[in-house]
Amino acid sequence: MAPTQAQNKAARAKVLAGGKPAKARTQRYLKSIAPQLRENSKSTLLLKGIKCSQAMGNLLKDMRAMQAPNAKLLSKKNQIVAFDDVQGQQSLEFLTTKNDCALFALASTNKKRPNNFVMGRTFDHQILDMVELGVLRYKSIQDYGGSVPKKRVGSKPLMLFLGDIWQNDSNCQKLQNLLIDFYRGDVVDKLVVSGIDHLLVFVATQPQDTSDSLNPNLDNTAKLIIHQNTYFCKLKKDPNDPSSKVPVPYLVPCGPDTTMQIRRTQFAEPDLWKASLKQPTSLKKKKVKNHTTNLFGEVIGRLHIEQQDVLKMGGRKVKALKRAEKTAAQEEKDAVEAELNKEKGELNEEFKQTYGFEDE
């Protein structure tokens, strides 16, 4: 169990003063929440507000099933108002820090805002951004019955965002980033095709009864309606090409399906957002020079080395090579001696013709 908030404050103050935590349990906990080069997968904390209807409770259970095992559902109701109360935001920061969760979702209902759903995330134990949604329609996993297949625990989803507003509006891009971070699961380098078994489709539309929906001077994000549908992906053989190894996906609705309208948003400030995107320099890949890849995926590199004298390089000396070297040296020596004898004979002949006798 994690230490209380007072114990954490006292332990942090003692560490800043140059001392060590009094208890080993507190010391281990502070070490576990310390920044790391490679962080673990983000977990989601699911909370209930002051009042929570049965439908909103089922929504939290379905979200726990969708994000398992990186989700934690608290059954106790909390007196937390995320947007209107600073103390409520501090309570969210405390609970997320205590349960080691970077994402949170709060479900509540009241007369002013029925079926209210708040989702957000934290950075450095502080709230980074959050969005308040009003659930207009909800169809749970149980409504589809037991015959419909369900996603496997730990599988990653395919996410599809339909609508031009996801790319045209800056606030919608931030909301899209939040949704991806909320549902993506574990961060992996490679994917197995069989590990992808469900699809999340997000369709963004403007309400038809608003006259100012196309006014560029207004914040249209607060009126946006999001349709979230979940499909189970079955991979089967291609009936048109049985010899093909590429499977064909078949989509089956499996839930949960929700229709939500954005009520309020609180996105991060530019400086805080920039700080949250920083990564350690040790994780950045070094640039590889003189390194290319061709069309066939083969790696081609160029090496720059000094000029080498092959004659001076030492190698293994074989007896056959030694015999050949001796034979070549003897032949060269005989050729030189023959050339010298020939020159000597020519000189003696010339001397005899000149003086009439041979030189001794």
C-alpha cells in the first residue's frame, strides 16, 4: 500500500534536506514513482462522482474491460467536481498519484449535467488536460449478448477517426491525441496481426439544430458530437484467393457504443504541453552516416579506411609457398649469372680483336 499524502510530503522534505526517508517502504515507493528513461504503460483510474447512475457505472466497467489490465476501478463515490472546483482537481491529482495512474475518467450525473463523463490525463502529478462529455446514447457490451466475440485482454486496437474536423480544428486534434493516448494500450515496437482483434471508430459531427455551427469566430468544439463504435475484427482467408496468406478482416459490432457531446474542455498551456513532450537525449537514435537501404531492404554502407600495403601484411606461410619462392629466387639468380657470363664473353672477344691476345 502506498504511503499517505502527509508521509510523502515529509519524506520528500527530508530528501530535499539531504537525508534519507525514515522507512524502507516509503523509500521504495519514492523510487518507484521517480522518473525513468523508459516509463511503464499508462494506467487509467476510473472514478465515480457524487452521484453516479447505473448506466454510467456500466460505462466505467466496460472501459475497464476495454483497457484491462492497465485500468483500475474504484467502487467508492467521490465528492469531486473536476471543472468548477480547484479542490476537486487536487483530489484527482492525489488519487492518480496514489494509484500510479497517468489517465483518469470520472463518471457522474446530476440535474444540470446528466450522464456526465470527464476524461483526462496528468503530467508530473498535475492535470495536463481534460474534456467533459455528455453521454447521449450508450450500448454496453452486455447488450450485445454472449454470442458476440469480445476483445482479448491486452490486445491493441485499430483506431479510425472519420470527419474533416479532426484535421481542420486545433482543439479536435488535441482531443484526438487524448483519445489515442487513452485507448492505445501498451507501447510496442512491432505488432502481430493476430494480436489486433478490435476496431474503434470515432465519427465527429456537428449538431443539426445549431445555427452557429459553421461560424469560424466561435468555438465549435463545445458543440461537437462524437459517435464511438467498437467492432470485433475476425481474420479469415480470402475467398477470392485461397492461396493468399494475407487475411481478410470481417467486422462484427461488439460494443461498447456511445454517442457523446462535448460540454467543456481544459487543454494544456503551450509551455506545459511543450514540457510534456520532452524526451531524454539518451533515448534519441544516433544518426548513422554512410548507411543506405536499397529497394530490396539490403543495407549498403561505405567504409573509409587508410591505404594498406599488402606486401607488408603478415600472413600464414605455407611450405609449398616457401618452395615456390626458393625456386623463383634460384631461377632469377641463374638468369643474372647467365647474363653476366654473356657480357664477359663479349668483352673478351672484343679485347682479343683489338690487342691480338686474350685478357687473363
